Amino acid sequence: MQRYVLSVLVENHAGVLSRVSGLFSRRGYNIDSLTVGVTSHPGQSRMTIVVQGDDHTLNQIIKQLSKLEEVITIEHCDTTATVLRETALIKVAAPGESRIGVIETANIFRAHVVDVGFDTLVIEATGSEDKIASLIRLLEPFGIRELVRTGLTAMDRGGKLLGVPGSGENSPDAE
């Protein structure tokens, strides 16, 4: 099975997320990751959806999403031409002497300590899925108490705008 990242521009109103996720569940498709956020355009949100399957499955998902009236554009992200990032908050046991080791490990990954407790630290890390996974592996020996990951967000590299026709670097609208 192959992994696909879709960037879906939708109208930002109540029920859109439910309609999109419902479409996946009705068709028996699993969503590996789903992030949603407002865009710079009022009334629009961007969904980054990560799914697994074959080319047929991808085509079916795109066809089904296209039928939803709230969907404005759908883009299959080429992972070599797209910036993909994830954020994680990791609460790590850090009593006494081990605190220094946790902080040094976080610094190697350019992660930040965002909360200090009596015997814990909360680390915030942003980067590729591999970077986040590597940081987690190195923090595990200290004792991870809690972990939250956002899922992927995506943005095309260069002048092209995801889901916006005619926005490539060579388009007449590019500045």
C-alpha cells in the first residue's frame, strides 16, 4: 500500500468536517491523519488528509470528495515538491539529574521546552514525521508520560499555491 497526502480546500462552515470524514467512513477508507485550519481567505479552510491505498483507492477518494459541494479544490501532494510538517507535544519524566539529558536531547532537534513541572518537562517539536519519531525514540528512555501529535500539514514549495489553478511560478499571476 502506498501513502497519499491530499490537500483539500473547503468552504469553512459547520458540518463540512463531518461530511468529509463521513464520506471516508461510509466508503471504508481509513484516515491516517487529518488536520484542518482556516486559510488567509475568509470562509475557506484547508484540510490535509493522509490515507493509504493503491492508485485506484486514491482516484475513488478524489472522485467522492469532488462530489461534495463544499469542496473547492483537491490536490494530491507530491511529497518531493511539498513541505510536510507535524507538531508534537511530549511530556517527559525529568526528575533531578535526568532533566539536563532531556533538555539536551530536545536541543539537538531544535525542540523547545514549553512547560516545566516539578518532575516533568513538556517539549514542543515541529518537523518531518521522521524527525518527530526520532525525537520520541530518544526521549523514551527518560519516560514519556504523555504524547500528542497534530498530524501532517502541507504546503507546496516555490510559487505554486496548493489547490489554486494558475498559481505556479511560471503562471501569468505569479509575481
